[in-house]
Amino acid sequence: MTDFFSRIKGDKTIWASAGLLAIFSFLPVYSASSNLAYLYGDGSTFHYLVNHFIYLFLGFVIMFFVHKVPYHYFIGLSILVLPVLILLLIYTVSQGTVIEGANASRWISLPFLNKTFQTSTLASVVLITYVARYMAKMKDKTFSFKESILPLWVPVALVLGLILPANFSTTAILFAMVLLVVFIGGYPVKYLLGILFTGIIFLSIFMLTAKAFPGLFPNRVDTWISRVENFANDEDTEADYQIEKAKIAIASGGITGVGIGKSVQRNFLPQSSSDFIYAIIVEEMGLIGAFGVMLAYLMLFFRIIIVATKADTVFGKLLAIGVGLPIIFQALVNMAVAVELFPVTGQTLPLISSGGSSIWMTCLALGIVLSVSAKRQEEIQKLEREERSADDDNPLEILSEAI
């Protein structure tokens, strides 16, 4: 066991925060899965708990092996994987998967695992890595909007355009992260404003087209358009039912909660083990549990910023920021939905909600951040060894030790 821990590199606080969130997740997942067990199983939540354990175990295996890869290798990998990813997204949009009779074109089936996989989660990590690579390559050059269109904005537009019809919230978060990375990388603000304006125009045209031709896009488009409209107009819908149950759960929690495993709203709240698991946490553990989860994510946020700040290359800085911050944003969006600050989005709570795709890609992103951190540690250890070696070779040191 000691030998295993000696192989773990990178920021120890990130490892600890991720591990604590994963261990903690078993409590709400086990409790919130009871309604799924009643509706689709034999009444036992043990099956869902085992699945969650397998997802987390595989996720941490991914994190361990990824953090061992020198982060500069991701420069070449992003170029090689991006075209494959675009083809995978095209397949996902055109084929997709029907889950319980509903169109779910952001998922594809994995027959060999008998599971589904959300390709947009992988797209987020790959695209941000690609953008970080481009910005690092341009660090000493003068940016030209015309010259950046083909190598930078065309791949970004392709990926975002393929994700948008089925997953608006992921598209919005990913677009915001791309803008943040290129801004930090020194891309001119006037060009960024133009890109933002173009994105707004494209989104408006897309929404108008979807409204004018309802059968042209998957019915997922109608879902997220109606969620935004209902949120703005405060209309009674199924989404409002979910929000109302979530707010009842939060209000019932009080300071200390009703007790672990004693949630009532888990029996009425759809997606209680994934999209609305934060409401179940607050109901069972109160404000103590709510602030505890927030503190864990804030600690992750703080350490990701530290890793990015101390990275020894521009690519490392942009990579850590680009793949790390979406985890925090996703957590904030999930919690904001539960208290009706945002419309229902379908974003899970990273490392806590059940579901394989989100867990695996969160662990992949954290593994990349840890790889950046591990490289910094190796450089420090190398300098320390060189200093010790220099001291050992110093004649005065040798003479003083002899005396």
C-alpha cells in the first residue's frame, strides 16, 4: 500500500477532495436510488450502489493512469483525437439512443458494456485541450482573426454545433470555457466580442429554425427551448414539478437535515440520484451537508487555480484552467437548478451524481490537471537534487564535514 501511494503524484489536495466527494457520494446515491429501484427494479438499491462503485472505481483508474502521462503529450493527442471526435458526434446526432421511449440523441450505446455513453462529455475535454494547444503555439505571435478562423474557430464551431441540438447547457458551458481560455491566452478582445456576437446570432437562428420546423431537429431541442421559456414565463410544466419537489426537499432539510436515508422527496423527485441529487443531500443533511459539498468544490477550484498559476508552460496553464474549471461550473449549475436560479439543464453533480459518462470524464479532466501538477513537482524535485549534488561537491562542505 505504501508503494502504491508513493506512485501517486500531483496535488494531494485535489486527490483528497476528489476522494472525499467520491466516498461521500455513496450516501446520497444509495438513498436517492430507492425510487429507481421501486420503478425499474426489484425494490433493492444495492444494484445501483454497485454500479456507482464500478463507475467510480473505473473513473479513479482513469485518473491514475492519465496523471502519469506527461501533459505535453496531450498536444499531439488533441490533434489526433479531434477529427475522430467530430465523426463520433455526427454519429451521435444522427443515430443517438432512445431511452424509455424518449429521444436521447446525446447518448450512444456501448454494446460490449450494455451501457450508454454521452459523447459531449468527452468532446468538452478534447476541444479545450485543442484550444489550449493552439493558444500556446501562438503565444509569441501576433493574432490575426482571419488566420485563426480555420485552425481555431472552425473546429470549435463544428463541435459546438454538433452538441447544441441535444445538449444546450453543455454547449453553453463549453463555449464559455473556450472564450475564457482564448482570453487568458491573449486573444484580442475585439475579436472575442465578434465571436460572441456571432455565437448569439447563430443560436437565435437555430432557435427560430427549430420553432419554425419542429420536425427538423431531435425533440430534445423542443425540450430545452420550452424549459427556458417556462423558466422566464413561470409556467406550470413537468420541469416546474421537479423544481417544486426539489425546493420542498431543501426546505425540509433545515440546519441538520431529516437524517441520512430518511428523505421523503426522493420518492417523488425525478432524477433524484443524478440531476437533483443536491436537493436530496440538503434534505437529509441540511445546511451542514449543503455547505460541506460546496466547500469541497471550492477547495477543488482553489487548487486548480494554484496548479494553473504554478504551471511552467503556457499550455499547462491554459490546460489546467480549461479542463478544470468546467467541473466547478457544472457543480454550480447543478446546485443553482435545485434552488431555481437556473432552468432545468440536466447537468449532474460531478463525482456525486450517479452515471458513468460524467464520472469518467470528470476523472479524466482531474487526471490532466494532476498531470500538470505532477510535472511541476518533478521540476522542483530535480532542482532540489541538483542543489544537494552541488553542495556535496563543494570542497568547503567536504572539509567542514571531515573536521
